[in-house]
Amino acid sequence: MYDLAILWDWIAFSVRWLHVITAMAWIGASFYFIALDLMLKPNDALPEGAYGEEWEVHGGGFYHTVKYLVAPARMPEHLTWHKWQSYSTWLSGAALLMIIYWVGGELYLLDPTKADLALWQGILISAGSLTIGWLLYDAMCKSKLADTPTLLMLLLFVILVIMSWGYNQIFTGRAALLHLGAFTATIMTANVFFQIMPNQRIVVEDLKAGRTPDAKYGKIAKVRSTHNNYLTLPVVFLMLSNHYPLAFGTEFAWIIASLIFLTGVTIRHYFNTMHKTGAAPNWTWGVTIVLMIVIAWLSTVRTGETYEEAEARDLTPYEQKYASAEGFEEAYFAVVGNCSMCHGREPTWDGIRWAPKDVLLETEGDVARHASAIYLQAGVSHAMPPPNAIQMDDEARQAIIAWVREVRKTN
């Protein structure tokens, strides 16, 4: 049974690796085509129906790209579709969310100090909430709001702020920010699957049938692609945030996440404007820096249970299962003696102000709650504690291994 924990961790690592690779491909393609679209130049010598061209040099050769605003006069023999980067990124991300935040929901998803939820309830909220954003956003895009794109984006921002606040009321800090990223990424991939690709297929079918495609389909696809372009950078931040408790370990994490969406707008506005006009709107960097200073200040406001409150709180069923197991006392003292100086509510190790990744290992509930992570980090591997900090002896590591294996042998 304990070997399954190691295998499961490698599965999670492999899926995360796949997710990063596919996300790089999707983001790279998205940024490239947005930049290319903005840099297109008119030319009277272009073929009929062509909107603009761009010459580029890369890899020892020259590339000549021509864009047709609607479609060329005939269907080209070879046509490359850019869709699988988006689909594979979302699918691998959804799989990773299930592995970490559903299967490991007792530790990473649920926060008993915020909401008293059963794991199945947390999973239901997690899955159901991801569709809400797409339904609202898509309805707005199909309404008269589409004629006022700035107002449409402002309303989308309001929805993101509300969801950021809502997630932080029920989930752990890291799960809240991760879910906000998944919420946004779902909108982006749904744009590709439900709007951009179907509209492009209509254009292709018209070309095959000898009909002149309607320009509205290309316009819809471009609007959705532009929205995705502005949402990309905040999603990347939110995906990385679970590694940095300064981002998620504060009661103002929902405000931090909201401000990150504004930095995404200012940064992309800089590059989009520069690609289109050649003139760099340098003021956007000033705004971005101010926003990041505010974010850094908000991150210093630390909240959560005190040591006394954590000691007094009843253990959850998950914590009780590990705390009542044979060998827990030995493992508990091994963890506290080697880890709590960094992983405490008020760390005593020089240079550490907050527990790394916000993992607290002081009370019996703390240690029981993080049993699987302790087993992998300080039991079967020697990743923790850092070897240049404390030399944890083999007897302590064996106590941790024996404790967790005992629990899993009897469950």
C-alpha cells in the first residue's frame, strides 16, 4: 500500500510535467499569433482578399506570412489547425487538479477553519464552479455587450473578483488561487472549443463548397483570441502561486489574485501596443510596479489559526485516523524536533518569516494532516529537512515510515 503513495506521487509529477509542456506550447503559439496579427503591414501587391503581410527572420531563414481577413479564394491543400495545445493543456490541468485537490482533498482542498465541508462537497464545488465562468462570459459575449468590448472586459473582471473572494471563503489558500486559475483557463479553452474552432470550420466548409465565407466568423474568433491573450499571464501566476505562501497565505489573497489580473492587462497592453505601433507605452510598467508593490504589502498581513487555537481545535476524521495510529507519538516527536523550527506559525530559523509553502508542523493535528507529504519528503526520501540545515537521523526517518505504513496497512 505504501508503494502506491510513491507511484501516485510520480504520476502527479508526470502529469504536472505534461501540463507545463503543453501550456508552454499553447502560450507560445498564442503570443506569437497575437504579435503577428498586430505587426501585419498592408501591401498593394498582395493577393485579392489578403489583409496584410509580415516578413520575419529566424533559424537562418526568412518567413513571409500573409493573412486573409476572411479567407483565400480557394481552400489551400495543406491547413494546420492550432487547437491541440489548448485542449491538451486544459485536460492535463484538469487531471492534475483531480490528482492533487480531489484525491488529496483532505489536505490540499478543504480548510476546516473556513468551512465545515465533506470531501465530496468540496469536490462538487470544485468541479461545478469551473463551468460558471464560461456560461456567464459566453452569454455576455453573445449579448449587446459585445458591441462595447471595454465594458465586457470590466464585467469579466468583476466576475473574477467575486470568484476569487468566494473560493477563499471555503478552500485552502493555495486551492483558492489554483481554482481561480483553473476557472479562467476553462474560459480560455472553452473559447477555443466552442467558438474559435467551430467558426473556423464554418469558413473551411464554405471554401470547400465554393461559397464566400461570412467575415463575422473571423471577427468572433479574433475577439475571443484577444481575450485569451489578456488572461494568459494571470493564469500562469495563479498556477505558480501554490509554491509561494506569500501569495496565498493571507486573508487578502483574493485581492492579490484580483490585482494580478490587472497586471496581466498592463503587461500585455505594453507588448500589444509595441507590436502594433512600434511605440512602447512605458507608463504601463510604472502601473505594473505600483500594483506589485501593493501586492507585496498585502502579502505581509498574516492570518490563520494561532498555535493555541490549533491545539484546541478538534481533529478532523482524516487527522484523527493518522493521530490515533500506532507509532504516531514517535513520528510526531521526530517531526517536531526536526521540522517545526521552520514549519511553525512563528518560525525560529533565521531568515524564515513564514513556514515554507505554508506547511505547519507543530501540533498533533498539523503532523497528522500532512502525513503523506512528511512520508514522501522526510521518510522515503531525504528532501527534508535540508541537509545543510539539520541532519535528521535514520531512526527518526524510520519512525515516520513505520507510522504511515501502519495507517495504510490497516485502511
